[in-house]
Amino acid sequence: MTLIKSISGIRGTIGGKPDESLTPFDVVKFAAAFGEWVKGNSDKRKVVIGRDARISGEIISNIVVSTLQAQGIDVVDLGLSTTPTVELAVVEEQAGGGIILTASHNPGNWNALKLLGPAGEFISAEAGQQIVEMADKADIEFETNQHLGSYTKDDSYIDKHIQMILDLPDVDVEAIKAKGFRVIVDAVNSTGGISVPKLLNALGVAQVECLYAEPTGHFPHNPEPLPENITEICSKLEAGNYHVGIVVDPDVDRLALICEDGTPFGEEYTLVSVADYVLKKRSGNTVSNMSSTRALRDVTEAAGGEHFASAVGEVNVVKMMKEKNAVIGGEGNGGVIYPDLHYGRDALVGIALFLSNLANFEGSAKMLRKKYPEYHISKNKIELTASIDVDGILKSIEEKYSNKPINTLDGVKIEFDKEWVHLRRSNTEPIIRIYAESDTLATADHLANKIISDIKEIING
């Protein structure tokens, strides 16, 4: 059983013993600590919550609601919702924070409390540490019977979210309608089955077919939208008559696309394509994390903008987007962040912008994909013992390649012309992650293996 306390929230497997997995005891403890943080950092004693369709979601939601009410906090419950919808609702409700009950792409036996501040954005690492410390110390105060919080159920926010997307100037509804798109969706039996078809119909998509649209929480396959997990929808596209396929993860913040012939568009290229479209509308800068494809930099510079690489993690991407006044940004896992709507990964706005791009492009999704620079990423890791000095290893690699452009914002990233390799310590496991990118997967693998060999040599003295 697993319980992980990190910058992305409190997540763990369901069942087992307290402090070893995500049990009701742990849910109460961390929900109460977050409630205490909200009361200490905002005069708004209101929290918005929402959840994906995981089987454990309703139970955990009930515990969270009762805990917050017992602290004198008013709760607005969106019920079955999406991560970006909850983020928008926090701002619309002028709440002191939000909690999303989702373990994102993790399997169905996982769940999590993802924590938002009053701006509808994920809390900082410092705030997360404060909350963990308050939970561990049980430094919580509950209210008397006269001051309990209220409870309001509001299931209107997905519709509000979609309307906000339709109102965006860059979303070209008329062009999408004119194309008569036929689209197939894999919603993995979670809240994408509620939100994505609604959005597509509102955009004027001519035909929408949805696989696994019932929000039962029984995921039909591994819910992470990687090529090896989406073979069924790829086969449907290959055999059918569709313009594009859409896959979202259980909480609808990651977007994977599939070409009309059944080949994946590539998660790394979701953001590239959306950014390409936005940069045609206006000039500006872009941001992605250090482990995302160089293709975004190429597209940005070709449009006259500047690309910046942040540390890994949505919080870090958002922070740099604000610093660099980026018009678009995100992560290479299919996470699109479009600040004209909000600062959070949002598959729904990603879908609307991608279809706008495709509708204004004279060609198919496959042809659109081919217009972008071709890169491939090799993802590897080295498992370490507790006695190994990870910082020392990274420093040695930095010194070995000191004649190359190096970025040490998050681990060590080394550039070799248009190739790169990024080494970083995992936040949750005793491993070093090693990502490398080149114009073919074989050369990316070769580059990664060269660095792995260097690390092993360092370890062996």
C-alpha cells in the first residue's frame, strides 16, 4: 500500500492501515489541515470540491465535506467534475481554496486530494509542506455546533466551463462547424464522458462517438493516455471514418490526440499544435517544462517568440508563464495551459483550440502532425540505494559536460545541438529519471544510455 505526500497533493492506494495508504483517517487528517490552512490564509471560509468517477470518490468526498463543515467552512460541491472545472469554480465562487478528489492518470485503486489556493491554482511547495506539518501534528481546531459550515451542491459548472471556452476569441466555432468533423472519444469511464461530448456538441462537431462514456469509475484500461493504453480507439480510427480521435485521463487535464489513420498524434505534440495555432493569432512567449519536447521551442522561435523551460511540475510551469508573460504553455504529457482562460492544465480548452487549428488547416490531422519538427523522447531511470549521493552524481555529470549548454534549474539538462538529455531526482522514489530527445528514438536511446553509462562509472568510482 502507498501514501505519497508531495507538491501535487496527498495521494495513495485505497485500503490498508493509516499513514500507509489513503484511509479515512488520512483523508480527515489532511482535509482538516487544508481547512486550517485556508482559514489562516484567506478571509473566505469557503472551499470548492469536485471529483472524478473513481469508485472510492463518493466515500472520500463525504469525509472531506464533513471535515470542512466541522471546521466552520462552507463547501460548494461540484460532484462529478474535472480538475480544470474545479479550478475555474474556485475563482467564480470567490472561495478560499479547492480540493479535487482524483489520482489523475493513476489506476482505479488510487485516489488523492489535490489542493488549490484562492486563485484556483495548485498550492506552492511551501504551502504543501505547511499542510503536511499541520496534519502530522494534528494542529487542528474544530468549531462548535453554532458555527458549522454550510453545504451547497452545484452541478452547473461543467456547462459554465464550456461556455467560457466558447466565448474565447481564439476558439473558432464557425470554422469547426463548417468542417463537419467526425470525432471519436475515449473517456475511460470517468468525467470526460460527461464533459467532452458536451463540449464537442457545443463546438458544432457533426458526429461524436464516445467509448467508455459512463462515469462508473471502472477504467477499461490503464487510464494514462499513452500509446500502449489506447490501442482500442486507435483501431477504431484505423477501421472507421473519423477525422480525429480524442483521449483524456480520468480528471480531464491531459489530452492525447489520434490521427485519422489510427496513429497517435503524440502527447508531446498536443501542446505544440495548440501553441502553433495561438502564435498565429498573436505574438508571444511560451513555456514548457525541461523534460518536454524541443519542438515547442522551434515553433515558438519560428513565430518570433521566445521559449522558456521551467522545472518539472505544473506549479513551476505556471510560475514561469507568469514571469515571462507567456501566451500559451504546459507540459509534454498533453497538458495545455491557456492563461486567457485560467492557469491550469485543461484538456477541454485544448480540444477547442486544437480543433480550431485543424479547421483552419488545409489538410488532415496526419498532415498537420507532419508539419512539425520530428523529435522522439527516450524515458529511462536508474534505481539507487539510499547510500548513493544523488546530488554528487548530478554535479559530476554537470562537470563532465561543462563545455555544453547546461540548465541546472531542476536536476541537470545538457544540450547537444538539437538533442538534449535531462537528469533529475525523483520526488517520490530513490531513482534518477533520465530523459533524452533526438530526431529518432534510436539516437535518443543511445544518448540516454551514454549518460547512464557515465552515471554507473561515477557510482563505481
